[in-house]
Amino acid sequence: MRAFVAPQSWEALTTQSEDNMDSDDYDELLWAAKPALEDMPPSEMRLPVTATLQKVKKMMTVMKEERERMSEDKRKKVADWIKQQIAQNNFNCTMKPSSDARLKQMPRCGPALKWLNCEAMDMIGQYLPHLEANDVDSSPKEELLECFRSGKIEFAFRNDSEMKPSLAKTFLRKIQESLGPKEFEDRLERLGTLVCHLKKPPKLTAELSSKLLPQLNACNDSSNPGIKKLKKLSAKLLMSNSSTAKTLLELGKSVQALPPKDLPSVTWDDLKLFERLDLTVAQQRAVVRQLMGGGKCEEVSDTKLMDLQPVLGGLPCCVVKRMKAEVMLNETETWKQMSKCQLKAVLKEMRKKVEALDLVLKLDGDLLRSVPLRYLAKANITSPDEVNNKTWSQSQALLLVKKLHTEKLFKMRGLRSLAQGITSEMINQLPDNEVQNVTQNLSDDPKWLSRRLALWLAKKLFATLEKRRADFFKTITEEEMDEIPSLLLPFLPPENLKDLPDSVCDIFLKKMEKANVYLLSLSDGPSRSALANKILSCLGGDVSRLTTEDVDSFGPLLCEFNVSQLRQMAPEVLNASLLAMAGHRHFPQRNWTDLIQLVKETFGDPSTWSAETMEDLSPLLLLDDDAISALPNEPPVKDILFFLMPRLTRISAALRQKMFDLITTTTAASNNERKKRAANSGGSTSVPTVELIEELEMLNVQWTPGELDQMSAKTFRDMVETLGSVDNYSADQLAVLSDKAVKVFGPVSQMTEANVMEMGCITQGFSDADLEMLPFTSEALEDIAQCGWNESQMETVWKGFAKYNNLTAEQLDAADMVALGRFICGLNSTEIEQLDGDAFTDAVGSMDVQCSYKVMEHFKSLAASVFGDPRAWTSAQVSELKTVIAGLDATELMSLDKSVFPFISMSCIPLIPARNFAALSVEQLQALGPDNIAVITSEQLAALSKEKREALEPGTTGSRDQTQTPEESGAPSMSVEGIASFMKPLLVLLTGFLLL
């Protein structure tokens, strides 16, 4: 009932005038309207134009309660609205022009208006992080201090670490200017997450660190690398007073900032404390080394193995293999940080002691998803309720859904992750009278609605609807349009979109704002353009007449407009459109050059932009490598780019180089002359130091071999783990780094397991002879698997690993194979034939190796020996085999049933040789689905016949260069009083129900 009356209640609230509703009616409507806020698109979130201060405060109470469930766009709308209401009520002026008659006579607020007093800040509350930087300058000094000292600012910034740097810095600057250094230090805990943007903290002491760390724990390290350094310094200082295991508890989450080598001495009795700590895997390994010594896979008593549960992630896989299944089953919290090798080792033991069904019901998380298909098939599952609430892998979901479907136990509702197991055949077999309900049930859980499943559902639904009458979409009613789930509407074919009558425009626009347009493949330009065209048509069809409010209606589809159309917009609409496009961050490449030019024409030379403009528009600017290179090497630019980097979908080589230059010229410059010289040269004049390497992280790849050679031995020793985490060094860089490793650690023959773990990807720089001598453990191989190894090196590493661990190919169990990862490509054909078939079956679902076709052919043969003839492979098996499918020859690929093609992994597609790929039929190619089609290589595409290439449109050829751009060019509403009168009896009835 409440959900039913919510939209009408919101309508009444937001269109009421000042004198037509008393306080009690307002409270009832506000309570009833609250559910409408959650699903309301930003454009529909229309707030009252005028309201008394009392009603504004009541509305803001609700907005604060709902804030966590709101999108960023909606939060910004609330912040803009509350600013306007404060100005109207307290200063009788308006912040911006309005077409509303009630505000036309109201004067504009002056730029010097000091409207942000403490009462206003308290009213705005958690929406303070959504103000603009210049709003903070509208706060009188004494008012800001009152709010800061009272803790109101701390509460507003308690959980929001994602605010724009410009806003945070303005708040910090004003607070620091208003307080003396001593009071600022004394009140650091009042900063909340503003501390995440503290550039120059006071001189740190242990006492100050204890105040800082609770605030720093809420910071996002990736948005500000200085925070990671501050956490590390604070943690070290706190530990300096009392370096015991108990002191670690005081660090909270910041314990992860401590380098493993700086952990205190740990005894066996201390291990219970670690149950309350969230250590990194590297830290857990350091604790294990302290307790167990450097011995390889030494025997540990059962009692000590139980004691080691809190640091399980740090145990060698060979030790985990000896853990008792009963212990592991009772310690589910320890499963969270286990490696793939550990997971397989634990599963092997558990399977010996527990029946398949009991084990499956007990497990969850990564351990459950590691259960191999052949074991899962043994579980006698008799009800969907036994498996619905677990998170399965795709291959597991395919097996379970097929089993339940075959036994007539399968119901398409409440599936959660099992939705991954639905096939197109199941959708096509649905009776027409069930399609609507099934579609609604599956789209109600969007987390598990994949692009593939959404497309199948949409095709089935639209085909069913067209059976009602031949011209269904030409004559569709509002009620019928409302029945189509919003999530599926973007899949309506372009020809049907064009046919939709104007009478359904209102409901179409509302549903499109709720739709997830990203479910539609980014490569499907024709469909995206057709949607943008229809939205434009529903808004009048004239680009020049669009309003700023209309911009929200397009969402990400705004990016489909070409620049000539954008130029037709009114200036304020163009500004809003460009800002919105920057937020969506998907730009068809055909528009890039002209779009950058338009941005510069509209907002001026980027070198003159304010920090806020740079924050808002940088995603557009960063499309242009020349514009990136031209950005000044100054601290504000560095802060903004660091803030943006985690949010970007594309990081170019030019951006990586600019970030490197910014860090090395702003961090390393310890005197003005050096800074000036670096800025003038546009590049780095630094040598690698601890501070720079720490801040650069993955950008350390930008050092030249000559610069790396200038690094001191001490710096290398201190930062070897950070340097070793970079996975894309050149051969020349690796040669320098591996040489330094020898100088620091000694000859390769003397290097230890710990040395190898520290060096990480630097080990790539050693010769094949040296690689074979390195003491590689399972853990080391898992850590370095992502490095750029060539085939010769993988063969050598495998030999070294086998020799050091006294293993042969036929002795490898599933845990060993998973630990080998891509290094399993180093086995020769004879060794692959010697692999245990059962162990391979158990391991393959956790492997995603990318070997040469020659090697993959041998693994395909092994797979055929255990899974049977490829012609009979099921969707679950194809999904489980992942990249092994790339080892099939042309005839074998052609023999696969087309129903399995949607479940071939995306990582597999580019590995299939073009000559084999060309053998696929039109039906098989089309069955690949939008995600797989999107990763087809140009070489594979070129090998296809014209007919087959055309069959893939619009997923590939039809969308790259031929995308069309948007074309260039009901019942009376109830009065406010009527709505209020209509709603009041319903609210009374609803209240009565709740009191029963």
C-alpha cells in the first residue's frame, strides 16, 4: 500500500504551495513518499520550488536517511536544492534564474553573500561533500569554526572519502587558516574524511598518529597516494612506542600500511590476536616465516596448524595440504584470503571426509566456486532452495540449472547467481503466457542479469508481444509499454523504436532513465543511436530546443550525438551536456577530435581552467594525448588526475607519462631551482628514491634503464617489492633491475625463497640458466603469473620449480597445476600427456592459461581424454575449460553445438587461430554473443567471408565506422489540492493497517 501511494505523495509534496497543507498533512505525505525516492530517476526527482524553512528541514531529514541509496546525480540535485532554499528563506534571493512565476521577481543573490553559516551546514549535513568549492568561501570564518569545533563537520564527512579534491582542499584551507597550528593538531579527529586530502600534515608524533589513523582508515589510497605514505608513517610511529603484537590492534585497518619487514616479533601465543586483524597476504607470510623459520614445507604439528588459522593466507600450499578437513570446515572465516593453490588443497582433503551434498551446502565464497564440476555433479540436490542463495561460478551454474531443469525442479525466480546457468534454449522454450512474469522476475535482480541473458529475454519478450497483433509496437499503449521491464527496453530493435507512437513518449522516457544502457554493447552503435533518436523525438525532435533538464533523459546515450548537433544547443544546455558526457565516460572514437575542440571552445584553454572545471571535464580532455602532454606539471593537476585515474575506463600511454612527470617533478623537487628546471623541461630530472618509487607504484615502469641504473643499492633493497609488482617492464629495464638484485641479494645460487617473492616480476630479467636455479615456490609462481613471460622462460621456470620442489609432471595434483598457472605452458608434449587426468579435471576450472596454439593443442587432447569427444561437450564443460577451447582445430570447432558458443570465455576468443576461427558457421558466430563478438581480433575478422562478417553486425563491422548519429533535426493532471485530498484517506487507511 505504501509503495502504491508513494509516487502520488511525492507529487503532492513537490508541487504544493506554501499555504495549502498543514504540518500534519505534510508529515504524513513525507512518510508515504519516502519509498518513491529509491527508484526515482534523477530527472524525475523534482523538489519543491518554494518551501518554508520548517518544511525544508523535514525534507532534509528524509534526504539524509536516503542518501546512501542515492546516485551521485541525485545527491547533487539535493545539494543544489538546499542551497537555493536557504537563499530564498534566509536572504530573500535566488541562486539561479527560474521560469517559475514565484521566483521571477526575486533578486539574484550577490557573489559575496555569506550564506553558509553553521545552521545551514547543519541542515545540509551529509550533503556538504556535494557542494562546490566556492560555496565554502561563502562561509563566515566564525561560523565555520563553530561548526568544526562542535563536530558537525566531522559528522558530515564521516564516510565520504570520494569528494572532489578542490572542495576538500577549500574546507581544509579555511579551517587551517581559522585555527592556530596547536588547535588544529588537537582537533584532527574532527576532520572526518577531510583528512584524506591533507597535503602537509603537522609534524607527526605517536600521539598525533593515534588521532589520525582512525580517520585515515576511511580514505581511498588509490585516489591519493600521499595517504598511503601518511598511513605508513603514522603506523610506524605508533609502533615505535611499543613494538608488540598487541600494538597492532590499535592500528585497525591501517595495519596493512606497515611493510612486512616492520612487523613486530610474534610468538605462537600472539596468534589469537591476529583473528581481529586484517593482514595482507604478504604480512601473513612474514608472520609465518617468523614462526616457522625459512624451512621449506617443514612438518608442523596439528596443534600448531590450528593455531596458524588466523594467518592461513601466508602458509605455504604444501603445508595447507596437510591440514585436517574437520578443522577447515569449522573455520569458515579463514577461507577469505586463500590462494587458488590453497583452495584446491583444502578441497581435496574435505572431499575425502564429507559427502558431496553436505560439503556443497556447507561451503561458500571462493572455496565453493573452486569445487570442480565432476564433484558437484555427485551432489544429490533435490530442491532449488538448497542452491539459490549461494554464489556459483558460471560453469557450476550451468551444470546445476541443467540438472534442475532436467528433473523438472527448475523455477525461474529467486535465482541470483544461478541465472548464469540459463541458456537461450530455456528462454525460447518458455510458453508465451509465462514470458512476461519470467522476464520481470529475472530483471528484478539486475546484478545477475548479464548482457547475454538480457538480450535473449528481450528477443523472446518482444517476439511474444508481437504475436498479440502484427502492428503491436506501432499501436502500443501506455499500459503495454509499462509492462516492458526497463532493463530490457534498450534491446528493442531500431525499426521497432522508430515505430513507437508519440502517445507512449512519457512512459518511454521514464523507463529509459531507469534502464541500464550499459547492458547494450558499446559496439552496437546502430541500437544506441536509435535509442538516442527516439529520446530526442520524444523531447520534441529539435536539438536547439532542448533544456538542461532534458539532458538527464539521455543518460549515457548523450555521447551518441555528433559535434555538429551539440553546436546547435543553447549555451547553457551545451555546458550541461558536455559535463554530463564527461561523467558517462564513453565516447565513440569518431567524435574524439571534434569533441576536444568543442570543449576548448566552450570552456577555454585548459591551462586556464579552475580546479573544479578540470575535475569535471578531464575525462573529455584526456582523450587527447597532446592536451594531456600540455598540462602543467603542478601539484593541483597531479591531485586531480590521481582522483580521476581509478574512475577512467581508458588510461593512455600519454596519461601514464604525464602522471610520472607530475610525481617526479612535484614530489622529488626539494628546492625551487630543481622544481623550475623539471617543469621547464617537461620531464623527470630525478633518480629513483624510496619516496618516488613508493608513490609511483605501477608507474615505475616509466623510468628509463639509465635512471633505474642510478638507483642506490639501499633504495633497491627497501623498495624491491614495489618494483617487483610492476608487470610490464622492457627487457632493458629488467636487465638493470636483475643486475641490482644480484648486487643486493648475492648470486642467484644463493638467493632464498623470500628473495624470489620480493623480486616478483624482476625475476624475468634473469637468463634461462639463472631462472632454472631460482627457488620458486607455488606461492611465488602465483604471484608472478601476471608478468610478461615468454614461452622459453615459462619452460625454464617450470623446470626450476619441478627441480626445487622435487616434482615431476605425473606427480602434479590439482593444487600444483593451479599454482603453476600460465607456467603450465612450459610443459612439453610428453609431460602434458603424463598429467593425471582427474587432477587436471579438478584444476582446469581455476586455470585460465594462455599458451601458444601448439601447446594448447596438447591440453585439448588431455581435455578430450577426460571430458570426452568435443562434439558432446556441454555448455558447463566449455565454460569450465576456458582457454583450452582455443586448442581445438577447425574441424573440432565446427563440431561444437552452437548452444555452447555463448559460454566460451572472452579470454579464449583472441587465442583461436584465424584460420580455425574462419571455419565457424554463421549460426555459431552469431551464437557467440555480444561480449565475445566484441573481442574478435582484426585478423580473425579479416579471415571471415563477407557473408560471415555481415552476420556479426552490428556487433563488429556494422558499428565501427557506419554508426548513425541521432537525427539532426495525454490525460489532464490532477491539481495539488486534488492530490492531497485524494491521498489523505489512503494514508489514514495505510496507517490503520500498520497499527493492526
